[in-house]
Amino acid sequence: MQGFLASWRLYGRTDRMLRNIFGILAVLLPLLLWSAVSYLPFVWHPQVLITDPGGEEYLETGMRMNRADFARAVTEMQEQHQPVPQGIPSNPVYLPSPGDVLSAFVHAFTSSAPVGAEHSITQAFAHSIRIIFWGFVISSVMGVPLGIMCGSIPAVARLVEPAVDFFRYLPAPAFGALAVAILGIYDAPKIAIIVIGTLFQQILVIANTTRKLDFSLVEASRTLGAKGLRLLFRVVIPGILPDLYRDQRILLGWAWTYLIVAELIGTSSGITWFITQQARYQHFDNVFAAMALIGIVGLGTDMVLGVVGRKLFTWKRENG
Amino acid sequence: MIDHVEHALPDYRILPPDVAARMEQIKKRDYVLEIDRVTKVFTQKRNRTVALDSIEFGVHRRELVCVVGPSGCGKSTLIRILAGLEDATEGRILMDGKPVRGPGSDRGMVFQKYTLFPWLDVCRNVMFGIEMGGVDRLEAQRQAMQWLQMIGLEQFATAYPHQLSGGMQQRVAIARALAASPRVLLMDESFSALDAQTRTKMQNYLMEIWRKIDITIVFITHDLDEAIYLADRILVLKPHPGQVEEVIEVPLSRPRRAEQMTSAEFLATKAHLEGLIRSFGASDDMDEDEVTIDLPLLTLVTDQVE
């Protein structure tokens, strides 16, 4: 109990068990809230799902309407001595229940694609991941070396950073039409958008990380006779590597945010296309399942990368 | 307290015969490191601060020189110029008679901060300077292990710096600097972050190493005891602008022992140094006894409650 209270204090201490409990609650509480809203009719359920239209002509089975309208229809039918419409309280169509989403999610992995490309979540998602992967790789191949050089060589910083700072403020979607004109309508412009969205941030963030390297380490290595490329590869890069790794993790998240834009230009594709299609058909359980998949994959990757990072850079963690 | 002792103290300038003989010997040797009218001016907007003003000094081979002075006398700037980490505004640094520019492995440095590479284990840290000298990996490792043996840390060869205490880290830093086989070892308040006990131990370590290898040491400190205990000669700088005030030849015989710190010669030298430093005034890290503290009564203090 004391430990529980301490974990709420500013900079308080927590033990391992409490951290695990909080971690589980972090997932469970939102799910419980969602379940309560979905399954307990008295919590929200502002609409009625028609199960039997009765005598009302404009009603159909499976239709949703506001409670007040439904009540009016019922009284109307009662006054006209016709069969009364039947219905059950329900949430709006845009809020499916956890069960519906779960079954859509399971369905996505078990069923094969009915027609054409990308009719299942998994296919659409695989396409999205390919776009992200190549976008991020291409951006990193240019951005990481350039960022390190900007951070360590003043002349490069002066030459490159003003231009980068300018492009950084141009929203990546603004390049959409240009990218399509130059690169065609398929995957190339999408990858280009991800690169444009990520690269400029990447250069500046990594330049900053490089600048923050403890300068006394550079000075110490200079008095030991290190200079030029040796200084760069033996001191600067190993010294910033843990922070560089963390930056890349954060930038990968940035790349994901540009995915939505990228997939809407040229021919729509990938998970975004899947989501917009399903939303058009009002299959919101599929929409939610797709969103959950993005979240789970994103969180999973980040957690794996985090664990790998702690394993790789033990000296940094224990250094405080 | 010093005043009533002072009458009984000998003149710090009178060297005991053995020390005088040693001093003669040292002075016959060539200069390894020469500071040739070095001036350093910092310009910040319209403020011009003269940190060092025409410093002239020569360090003989295998000499141990300490540089003391109140804060603001530019002693840290001086050692950074010696190391090549900063450029002198005027004047030059000569190594074995040849002017040098920029840092180089002929002038090793041990910093006040712990500057071991945290991503390398102890052995690799010591190997760093050797490898920079173009020695291949296996040979570098062999030499590094010898150095670790010398400082008594060979069992920590595979430990990482963060696993070592501050004193051990500085020992490794000294080994790392020496392993690159410099002519001069520059030490910038290297022991000031350590606790008093460790510091005394480190001073003895340093002198022990210095006896065994051909190395010239320039040691910056603000601790007068440390300066007198270690040095053959003490270079006293005065602040605003930084100039050489005096060069003191320490009247203590070698090898030095902790008991010498209570000898009359030691106390006389220290009294003189303290007097010098105090005469510079306005220094904030040494003459704390001059500060008169005038506090109002903050809490209820009575005879019952101490």
C-alpha cells in the first residue's frame, strides 16, 4: 500500500511488481471502458437497432435510429393500431464493440482474400510495411551520414542546415503532385513522400545528437593522437551510437505518420486504402481492426527495438 | 594561526643540500617544453579579457612542475594551450625546441573530468592511444596489459569505466595517457574530483610512476598542499592578467613521504604561497578564511540547544 502511494508522488519510487500491474492496467482500463460502453446499454447506447420494422414503412431491419425518433415511431404505430416496430438499444455504427473488432481481426488473418489485391487487412498491411521500410532505409542512408557530418563539421553544417531547415517546413503532402508527376503513380512517389517527410527532420535531429557528444571525450582522444576519420569512426560515432539509435526509433514513428499521406497519392494502396474503403462500406469493425493492427505492430517494433537497444548499449544505461 | 608559527619557520628559499644538488642536476637538462611569451586574449563582443600575459617558462626533462594560482589566473587556459586544445593569441609552445600547433600524442593529458571512453572496456581504453600511434591490435593489447599491471588494475581489464570508482578511473586515464608514450604529461586538476584519502594515494601513485619512466609532468592544481607535495618547482600565476608571479623551488627531498607535509620547510613554503595568493585578493576559491560571515540569528539558539 505504501509502495502504491509512493508511485503517485513526484519522482516517487516504484517496485517491479507495481510497474507490471500499472503496465497491465494501462491496456486493461481502456479496454474495460470500451467494453462497458459497448455492452452495458445504460452507459450510452443513444440509438436503436431495428430488428422488426412492424407497420412503419420507412423502417428496415438492421437500420439504426435515435432513441427519440424510435419512440415517436412506436407511439405512432400504437395510435394507428398497427404492429409496433421492435429494436434493441445500440451504439452508433462508428463504434463497434470489442467483440466485433476482435472477430474482424481474427477473420483478417484466417480468411483468404476474396478478390483482387489488398482486400484483406494482411495484404494491405504488408504493402504498407514495404513502403515504410524502403522509405525509411533510403532516408537513413542519406540522413544519418549527413546528420553526423552536420554535427561534427562546421562547414557542412553551415552549407546544409539552412536549406534543410527550409524544406523541413514544407509539408510533405505538398510534394505529392510533384512526386507523382516525376515518379509515376505506383509505389515510387509514396516512398518519396516518406523520404521527404523523414529525411529533413532526420538530418537536423542527428546533427543535434552529434553536437551533444561530450566534447571532453573528443579533446581527450585528440591528446591521444586521434584526428580526422579515425576520430570520427573511433570516437564520435561510437559515442553517439546509443542516442543515434534512439533518434532512429523516434524517426521511424515519424515515417509512419507520413504513410497515410503517401498512400493516398497516385493509386491508393495499402492499409490506408483498406481503411478508407471499409469506412465507405461502414464496416467499422474492419476499420478498427486495421487501426489496432497498426498500433500493435508499431508498439511491438518499438518495444523490440528498445530491448535490443538496452542489450546493445549497456554502458549507456548504467552510466545514468 | 599561521602568524605565530611563521617566526619559527625557515626561509623557504633555502634548499637542503640534497635538494639543491638535485635542482642543479635538473637545471642542466634541456627544456622539453618551453612556453615562449604566450599571451591569450579572449574577445567577447567588446570585452577584451587578457587571460595570459607574456608567460615565459621552460620545463626541464623529467621535471615535475606544478602550476598554482587563484581562480581566474588562467592556469587552465595555459594547460589547454600546452595541450594544443586552444591556440595562443601570441607566442608559441616549443617541444624539444620545435614549435607545435594543435594537439598531439607527444603531450598526453589527464583531465579533471573522467574522460575514459564509456563504450570501451578498460583495456581498450588504454589501447586507444597506442593504436593511434600505428601499433597493431595484438601488440597494443600486450602493451596495454603491461600498463594495467603497472597501475595494479589488470584484473579490471574487461570492466567498463562506469563500473570503476573515480580514483580507479583516473588511474586508468593516467595509464591511457602514458601508454601513448608522450614526452610530457599534462594534468589539469586531475585529482580534484576525488576524496581526500584517494587523492593522497593518487599523488603517491603518480610520483611512483614518474620515478619509473622518462616523463615530464606539468600539473595544474588549486590545492597548495598537493603542489608542494608533488612539485620540483611551482609556477605561481597571478590573475588579471595572468602573469608569472614567482617560480618556487620546493625545498623537500625525494622520495616524498606524507610525513614531510608537517616539516618546517613544507610549512614555510605553504605559508609563503598562502601569503602570495592572499595578496592577489579577490580570489574566490582559496582565501575562505578572509570572508567574514555576518549572519543574523536565524533560529532560536540558546545554551541548551547547540
